[in-house]
Amino acid sequence: MSGRRPVEGPHALFVVGVRGETPDAMADAGPLSLAVVDDDEAVRTALRRLLRAMGHDVRVFASAEECEADAPDVDCLIVDLRLPGLNGFELRERLRLRGSLIPIVFITGDGGPSPSDAAAHAGTPTVAKPFSESDLIAAITQAVSSDANVQ
């Protein structure tokens, strides 16, 4: 697929990205309601600022447990894979068991999930930190415009 490129290394996971697109590529769909789940305050702050500057409503959570307890009604969750406590995969599975079909984009700072995790969660857009605005936008666009997250 033209918008994907493999992550280098042993975790051959596809990272969504469309080089050359402008950050306002999501503007055609109108404002979205997004939630960011990341234990790194700097990442939460940066993503909230970026996405709000693009006109989207953004909520942030410091943990998967906090997000799960709040059960936000959003168009897309942006979830760090490697969270202390409940990780991103576990949050996704818990939400799915409750019947939630909220699209999810995984973000990761270590190149991706283990090979068994990648096989179990194929199709979920994933971006590796540090990522460009266009890579994130492409992942969100893919998640909300397709059935990539429907199991």
C-alpha cells in the first residue's frame, strides 16, 4: 500500500505515513473528537496542542486505567502501546469486550509491539515516536475512515 512503510528492525510492523501531505489533511472530514492516552506528560501536551491547533477537540489521559474509567465518547483514541499498568493492547481489548468500536491509533517509542502482538493486532494504524504530523494525521485518517480497527 502506498501510504505504508515498514519499521526497520526485528518488529516488521507497518507504520502509516503519507509523506508530503499537509497537516490539514483531516480538515476535509471536519473537527474530530480525539483522546490521547500516554504516560509522558510532554507527549500528551504536544499532541493536545497540535491537534487542537488543527481544530479538533482533544482530551488527554495519563493512563489506560484513567481512560477506561472515563470511557470517553470520541471519534478516535491515540494510545501509547507501552504504558505502565494496563498497556495499549490491553486497553483496546477491554474496550472491544465492552462492545466499543472506537477507532484506535497506536503510538510507540520502541519500534512496535512484539511479533506475536503485531500479528494479533494487525490492521491497527501504528506510528513510531518520533513521528511527523503527517504520519499521525494519516494514521488517524485511516483509523476513522476504514474498518481497520473492527475485529
